[in-house]
Amino acid sequence: MVKAVLFFLLIMVAIAMVGNAMFPGSVGRKLRKKLGVKPPPVCRGCGRYMIGSTGCDCKKGG
């Protein structure tokens, strides 16, 4: 019984590896599109991620 379960799990890992090699990141993209998740806001001046609503430090001159 243990051999059958182990064999099944190994087959599932092999299928997952082949699927990931053929279509890398496709599941994540589809899920993000379905949920409507937007990419995080990025500063246009320096390219850093914007945290909060105060803006980026690069424009404050500090």
C-alpha cells in the first residue's frame, strides 16, 4: 500500500514538473487576471515601490 501511494505521488510530481516546464507562470497569471489584482504602484522617478499614500522620498529632496 505504501509503495502504491509513493508511486502515485512521484507520478504527480513528474506531471507537475512537465506542466511547469511547458507553461511557466501561466497559472499565476490566469489567477491574477481572474481576481483582478493590479500590480503594485511604482515611483516614476526612481522605480521604487510606493508604500502608503505619502509618495516617494525621491521627490521630497530628503
